[in-house]
Amino acid sequence: MKQMKHALKGIISLLICLVCICGIHITGFAAQKSSMDLQMFEKTVKLDMPKNTASFWFLLPDGTVVDDQSYMNLDLKFSETLIYERSSITLEMNGTVIETKWILDIDDQTTCTWKVKIPEDVLKIGELNELKIITTQRSIEGDCADIDNPSNWVSLLNTSYLHVSIAEKASPKLSNLYAFFYENPADKGVLETEFIVPEQADATVKAGMLKTASAVGSYYPYNDKLISHVSEKEVSQKGEHKIAFGYDDTLKSGSGSISVEDQGTYYKADIMGKDQEGFDKAVAFFSANEFMKQISRSSVVVTSDIRDRVLKHEFKKNEAGYYQFSDFGYQTVNLAGAFHQSANFTFQQPGGVRSGDDSYVLIRFRHSKALEADHSLLTVYCDSEALDSVKLSSSNADYGELKVKIPVKYLKEDTINLNIDCYNYLGKIDCSKDYYDTAWTVIDETSNIYFEPGNIGVTPSLYHTPAFNNLT
């Protein structure tokens, strides 16, 4: 699953994948009936525009059965200046409105908890769910008086959580193995895997283990919480899933096998081969999640060699240094709504090599012709430092470009963090409305980033390299 990070100031949409969530609490994991408390926000979310949204995305694995005991526990703080009859909060789940309240009716204290029961029929199984918080909030009467008003705010605290009550938990299959190991809400946000190799493992097994680790990393290129350990025997550590590598004499010559099973407190997968040829086939199959997704069973015997197949999710290094945003998993972004809108993009320098001083970003954009050019602006930031900006005028409404050189100091890091901020100004408007269809700026996925080829490595880190705990 390609992961994209967007933070919208104003109409805020926080796309928070479970692989980035901390503080998940599990009860009854070994039993069929269980529950999960999913932390909704890694950091406190501040909403400070007349209308705001904040979304929490989560996945319930295919085969999960939920009951009617789920609920949201939203901890929030709000300004004492909010106007009672102009400030409300709404909970939506997958587009269905669950409840709306006046913010000041939740509690007479400015720090309070809003608990809402979640009907079981609004939850999706086997696909992403979106829990959305929508606020309308005013502190000053008058047209657009609350734009950039520091006293008009509501904060959604990072102690907020979604309680999911599960009548029957799903069983892992090869088709959802990656999701169970690396997207499962039962994993507390830190995705640790123990790789188990035989004593005195040969070069083929060691290479297969490293290829498996690389395949997982390439499938989740922006997940910085994938941690792997290696041992010669299974080390019982609750919460760590296991992947065992080796040979199986019961298989036919040239064949391999992959299987997965629920061990109660963790899941274990086996990647085996009759011989080196069969083992390589099994590793190649496991490393291609597109093939794994086609297997609806918990085990498979692999006889085909797919090592020459190209995996569509793999990042392809361009030796000339030219990339599009889409090469890093980003799609075209629509920054819709009046006033402040923004999106964040993170780019990892290819190959761990520091790019040359002439590296740059070329933003391709278009925008609504209704925007007023004297006040509408697109600005590019790198780690909160403003680099350059361009007016959103009639001359670039259908197509515009902004080329920005990446400062040398940021090229010393392995990742480049860009923020594109748009100020979509329509003039005097009713600020209680969104104007999504009128005020918008689109950042195209064909926008370029040029990493000038270099030969100096960025500061190295072994943090995410498989750690050999018990090998001698």
C-alpha cells in the first residue's frame, strides 16, 4: 500500500495509516472475541478555521467480524471564546453521519470527552475505513471575521481513541499476509518482525532473508517503523511476528512453499524450499505481494520461477536523476477550499547518495479562474523555510510551473520534506461555506524533482537494517 502524507491547514485532512499509529491497546487477543483501542491522532490536531475536517483512516483485516459495542472516545479542548450557536462538531464514519452536537453542549469545561457509539453496519471489513471529525466554529460575528483568528480554535487531543469491539477476529491468509504483518491494528504501531534462519545457514538462505526484508521495505517505502531482528532459533517476544527460512525435505525437487499461521499472540510465516532452487522460488513469490494477494489459502507450494517479473511497487532509480512525484507514490492533489490549504511531500534521496547542489523541484499546477490574483499565492517550503512563491493569476490558471532549487543544507539529509501552501482567495465570501468547487489549486503528480547525481553518501543509519540478535 502506497503511503501519502497530507496536512491541510484550514480544511485539515490527516490521512493517518495504521502503520504510523502509536499506543494501541489490545484485550482478549488470543480469544475469538476481542477489542482494540486505536489511537486516532499521533499528535494533537489544532483546528483553527471557521470550518475544519480531520480524518483517521484504519483497516480491519478481511474476515474480521465486529459487534455493536464499538465507540469513539474523542478528547478535545476548545477556546472559551467560541459562540454557542455557531460552533458544532460532527462525527462521520465512511460518509455516514453518526452524531452532531453543539461543542459547548459536550461539557461545560473547555477540556472534555465526547463518546459516541459506532454502529457495526457502518464499518468496512477488508478495506480502509475513514472516521471524520467536522467542526464549524466561530468566535467573532461578521463575514470571515474568524479567518486567521488565534482565539478561534478546537484541539483534538492525541489521547483520543476508537474502540473496536470484535466478535471474531480474522485468520491470516497469504492474500492478506502483508496486511496482517505490516498494517494490522493489533500491532501497536511498531511493526517488528523476527527473521529465523537455521543454524549455520548457507548463503542462499541468508540472501533470501535479506531479499525478503528488502521487498517488505520497498512495498512500504515511507514507513519508518519497520524493524527486523534475526535469530537462529525462535525467540519468544510477544508482539513480534516471525518469518522462518530454510529447507523442507518433504517438498519435491525444485519446489518451494510458503505458509502462515496464527500462533495466538503473533503470526508466523514459513518460507521453505526442497533445495536452493525451490527456496529461491519461494522467496521470489513471497517478495511479490501482487502474486501473494491471489492466494486465498494459508499455504501454497511454489513451482514457478517469477524472479524475472518486474514488481510494480518497486522504486526504480533514474540514473539521470529526474523523477516525477508519482514515482514516489504521490497522486495528483487537489487543495480545495477558500484561504489556506497545504500538502506535505517527503522524498528520499535515491540510493542513500547525497544529490548535487543543482537539485531542484519543479511544481506543475493549475487553479480555479475564480481566484483573485492580487491575493492568491502558491508558496513552497522546505522544513518550514519558505523557498519561493508565485501568484495564482489568469496567466497560469490552466497550467503553471514553479521551479525551486533545493538548498544544499537539506541535501545533507536522506529525506527532503516539502510543503506546498496555497492561499485560495475569492474576496468577500460567506466563511461558513467550503467553496470546494470554486476555490481550488491542483498540484499535478507529473511535477518533477531532480536529484543531481552525486557520489557522496548521506549520513548513514543502520536503524532499520535487520539486527542479528543471537547469531555468532
